[in-house]
Amino acid sequence: MKRREEMTFLERIYLVEIAKGITLTFGKLIRNFFLHVLHVFGISKDTPASASIQYPNERRDYPSRYRGRHRLTLKDDGSVKCTACYLCSTACPARCIYIEPAEHPDSSVEKYPGRYEIDTLLCIYCGYCVEACPVDAIRMDTGLHPEIYQPDPKLFIEDKEVLMQRSRDLEAKGSDKMYEEHMEKMRKLETNPFRILS
Ligand code: SF4
Ligand code: SF4
């Protein structure tokens, strides 16, 4: 499409354009305000009052390949699959994975992560760690979006136990139930932001 370089006289004096902009903005504002009021009374619920998602009351449907919160996968015996090879932390552009290898009691296993932590405040959810792992020990298939309201900043650092527990929860509850629990926690926190949740 050819771009029109020259402005008309009315465009050059701006007043008409400003009036058009204000009319559009206030038109949307008043429309959305009345729709929100109607929704409170249970009327016109099917007509969205705004383009944004009313988090945490509304759910956004994520695509199946959505990169959600991490989990460390488990072997059949419930132990961690990770071999502490450092490939994920080497690939991580945010340098937010910390691994401390340890000697495994089973001599047939070379090593395992005595400590494995992800600082989710630094993480950019790029998925490189998942791609880099040679043994499918880390995944981001939980369907959970990052925690945004942690009352204690230390909880943003997810350690090995938290990441392993997420695999157990996914197996036991499924991602839909986990998502609902997560949103319930967010709703409670919104009604009382000073509540300390674990
Ligand atoms: S998703 Fe990206 S930034 Fe986050 S831990 Fe993995 S590699 Fe690092
Ligand atoms: S999660 Fe995978 S890539 Fe990272 S240290 Fe463990 S085995 Fe290696």
C-alpha cells in the first residue's frame, strides 16, 4: 500500500484528530464501564467488557507447546533423572541454573545433582535448558505460568525438591488441576495481598 506523505489541512491543525482520538477512547471507556456494571448483575456476560484477560479470575488457554514452569523428571524408582552434566546451565542465557554435583550411593550412577536450583526471577523461559538436556531430565510442560506474587522473594528460587515435586504432582493431579490450584492461590492472594502463602 502506498503511504500518503502529505497531511491534509485538517490533519495539520491537529484539532480534528485530537477530537477523533478522544471520542474513540472515551467511547470505549464508557462502553466497557457499562458492560462491567452489567456483568456484576449477571447481564450480557457473553460480551467481553475489555480485551484484556481478567487475571486471575479468567483462564487463558495456552498452546500445547507453551513453556511453563520447570520440573525435573524422575526415574521409575522416583529418583531424579538428572546426571548433573551442566549442559542446561551452560546453555542458559540468563545464567540462572545452579548445580552442585554429588557422588551417588549407587556406584553404577556416575553422579547426580546434590543441589539443583533455578532462579525464576532471572529465567526468561526460553526453553534452552530443555533443548540442551541429553537425558530429558528437565521439562517445561507443566502448563503453569511463572509465579508473580511470591510473598517471600526466596521462593522464586526453585530447588531440586520443588522441581521434583512438580513432576509428582503432574503425574498425580494432571496439569488442569495444578493450574486451578495455582489460580486459586492467586485469587486468595489478590483478596489479601499480605497473606503469606507457602
Ligand atoms: S528457560 Fe532459559 S532462562 Fe530459564 S532456566 Fe531454562 S535456559 Fe535458563
Ligand atoms: S537437567 Fe539435563 S542438562 Fe541439566 S544437568 Fe541435568 S542432565 Fe544435564
